[in-house]
Amino acid sequence: MGESKKYVHLALEMGAENAKIVSVQDLVFDPRTLLKCMYGCEDWGKRWSCPSAPKALMPWDAEKILRRYSRGIIVQAHDAERLQEIAYMIELEAFYDGYPLAFALAECYLCETCTFPAPCIFPTKARPSMQALGIDVFATVKKLGLPINTLRSKDETPNYYGLVLLE
Ligand code: SF4
């Protein structure tokens, strides 16, 4: 558990609003996230990191895989690109610290416009978001006592969340 605190500090140093150690048992899985991807997202069919990509992992299959982990770090940021950098950096540090299966979940913003359907430019760095793999982010975050709310206007400050599964 001590080492996990190091990743919390790393996240905060890199500009996260919040970072917290979580048990995978506290994650809320719900395959209905796919409905919001398919019928509520303008990026459907346009990104490699989304469930619309060919052979993408579906939420009901992803849950079985993600439940093999026991804990991770959840990270909140107001900027989605920053969040991705933080999550990826934690994954990398954890990998070198002896967590070979460490895996970051944070929406991919590495390219201004995803190259889909042309091949992904950074396939070793692109990761799916929490919701793309069937995690109900709102329910999970509320359960953990972290801030989140639906936005009525683009002027409101968004809260983005990512997760790095450690072991
Ligand atoms: S790295 Fe670029 S091409 Fe690959 S998924 Fe991310 S945005 Fe798309």
C-alpha cells in the first residue's frame, strides 16, 4: 500500500485535482455505458480507443478482465489531456516498480484528431477510457466521495476521471 501513495503524490504533482487509492471491489461496472457510447457520443466510430473500433473489448468481457486486479489509483483532473498524461505516467512508473500488468484507463487525446480508420499513431500509448470498458464513472466516483456532476453548459468546469490498475 505504501508504494501506492507514491503514485497519488505523482498524480498531484503533475496537476491532478484528486488522486485516491481504490479497491477494484469499489468500482461499479455497468454495461449500459455502451448505450451512451453508441447513441450519445459524437466520437462513436471515429476513435481507435473507443468501443466502436474493430475488435474492441466490450464492457461485459472487459469486466471479467478488470476484476482480476485488486487495486488501483483513481485520478481526477479538469483537463482531459493532462489526465491522460498523468495516468500513463503512473502506469509507466508502476511497471518499472514491479507491477508488470499495471494498466491506465484514460481517454486518448494524443492526436488532435484520431487517425481512425488509418492505423493508430501511438499504439503503445493509447488507452481506453474507464467508461469504454464498462465502468460507470458517475456511480463509482460518487461512491468514493469525489466530485462529479452532469454539465448543462460548456462554460461549467468538467471533472475527468482516469484509473490506473496496479495489481
Ligand atoms: S494515439 Fe492518436 S491515433 Fe491512436 S487512438 Fe490515440 S488519438 Fe487515435
